[in-house]
Amino acid sequence: MASSYSTDLKIELMVTGENAGTWGEKTNDNLNVIQQAIAGYGEQSIAGSAQTTALTIANSPTLSVARNIVIKLTGTITGNQIVTVPSGIEKTWIVSNGTTGAFTVEFKTSGGTGTTWSTTDKGIKILYSDGTNINAVDITTLSGTVASAQIANLAVTSAKLASFAVTEARLASFAVTTSRLATNAVTAVKITQSTITQSKLAANSVGSNQLISTGVTAASYTSASITVDADGRITAASSGSSGAGMGIPTLYAVGPTSGTYTATPTASRLGVYMLAGGGGGGVSYQTMEGGVVGAGGGGAGGFGFYNKPLTQPFSQPYSVGAAGNAPGGSGGATNFTNVGSVNGGAGGNPSPGGSPGNTGAAGNAPGASFTYPTRDFVVGGGFGNGGGTNPGPGNPGVGGVLVIFENTGT
């Protein structure tokens, strides 16, 4: 019977009685083949465009690249490469991708599947054939774990971690201490909203250097306008009239008079007190038959307070009502354009038969923010009062008054 060759390494299997006188030579050939399979190193160029390179294993005594335990693939590749070894053999290889060029390299059996180096992977793989397919031996296929004792200090750097690889569940309580954090390593984008609670902050741990600047200049502000964002931070501040009191009088005018009022540029609101002129009193006299005609007093002028928000610039005309003349003249209205108007009191009227005459109707203040029971609440005196009666001609009324206050007080 003639010699045969093994399936995997193609070693010559000699039968008894054969190859007399050449056993020593053939045995040495077989040992060389075995040595190549155990310790051999070979290189195979796969340079060129996309192609398939078939690696074979020849019968002993021929040495073959595919029989080596270590195979280095070389050359400049300009397309994706496929390298095949024969199907049906069972063997282990250590394969190094020593090519240049950003293309994939696949190592597989001629009739099965294999493993692939990516376009940027120029690493080394441990591979074995189960007779049909090529299988990789790497961290993804090995069992067991890598304990902390096997990892050198500072060996795992941020560059070696995939995004979001270290999750909260993988960190032991208090594992990340201040000594393990680089200066300024924890930035605002790395902090989930509401994760830093008061209980996590040491006393006096948040100083001015730890607060994000809001662009507000450090200063002392008077009557300040302040803007606060949703997080409670002051984002703008300036001196002005916001929040100032209404205590600054800027106009006091007694009727009859008129003019134009221009508000202070920093004012945002006016407080306006207006009184109209009172009506004149009526006249009383004796008739030819000896009877007496009585007279009524003049009506009081309207009065009220007007709260006026401003849109700057603000400049409007005004007029202050005059007193009603006697006998029976109506008092003049007090007007402030785009603010308000109060009407003067009516004059008193005579009445026949000796009975008192009719008192003139009081003026009103349409649209006033507030009307108060005492006419001298602000200005004192008797502004806007109606005229009384005398035997003979009555008394004239009293003129109106206009008083303006601005919220420019500090």
C-alpha cells in the first residue's frame, strides 16, 4: 500500500514495509512540516486591487505559507482583500495584518466564513478553523473577567473608553473622589439637572469663583431695574425709576392757567391730582311787591386722582379750570390730555318766593383712579369750591388746581 498524507498538515503517513532505506529522510521531512505548523513564520503579499488570494498546504516535504503558525499579510492594498485557506482542515493561526492602505482584509476558508479586519485595523488576530469556518479568539469570545489587579494604575484613560461606557451603575458608591478628578474636569455639560443637591455640598464649598458669570457688573444700584432668569440668577441690573416712590412733585398749577407738561425721561408713572373750578353763587334781590328772590350757592368743581403709566417720551398739554363768576357762572374744567379731565361746578340759580335758590350741580371726574371725600387731601385750602350767596350779587367760585408727582424718587 502506498503512503498517504494527513488531512490537516499533509504529513506523509508511511505504511509498514514501504520506503525501505528512505525512512530517515522522510521522517525528517515530516518533522520539518510539523515544525513549520508549530513554530513557523511566513509572509504573504496580497498587494493590489480588490482580489482573492488562496493559500494552500502542499504535501510533505513541500513547505507552505498556510502551514505556518504565524502568517503576516503584507503589501500595499488598493481594494478590499480576501485571503482563503482550504476548507476541511482543522488548524490554528496567528495572523498579522501588515498591509498598508485603508481597505478591509477578510481571512476565511474557501467554502465557509471567516473574520475581517476593518479599514483601519492593522492588528493581529488569533484564528482557528473548525473545518468549515474561521473563528476568532479575542476578548469578545473569551470567558472570564479582567480583575482590577490585572489593570495597571492609570492604564484606562478617557481615550480608551467609548462614549457613555462608564455608567452610574458601574461606579461603586464614593468611588470617584476629588483626587481622581482632574482640575476643571467636571463641567456644566457633565452635570445632570438637579443632581447636585444641597446635601451634597460641603459648607462654604460654593464661592464666587464657582458661580457662572451672568454679565451683571458688580455695583450699587439705586431704584434698580432687575431681571431674574428661570434659575433665579440676576441677568441684568441698572439704576432707574423701577421700584421708586411716587413722592417727587413736579408741577403745581392753579387755575386759570395752561401749558405743556414734559415728563422726566426716567419716569415710568405719574400720580395726577386734578380739581376743576367751582361755580359762582347766585344773586338775591327784593321784588317791587316786597317779596324776596333767594339764591343758591355755586356747585363744587370735580376732583380725583389719576394713575398714569408712561410710555417715554411723554409730553402733553394741560389747562387748569378758572373759577365760575358771580352771579351763576360755571367753573372751568381741568384737563390733562391723555390722562384725564374733571368738570367744573355749575353756577347757583335764583328762586322766586323768598325760598332758597337752587345750588349749582357739582362737577365730576370721569375715569378717575380714585376719588376721596376731602377736597384738600393734597393741596389744602378750598380749591374748586363753589361761590356762596350774598344779598345782592353772589360770590364767585374758587379756581381749580393741578398737581403732578413722578416716580423718580429714590
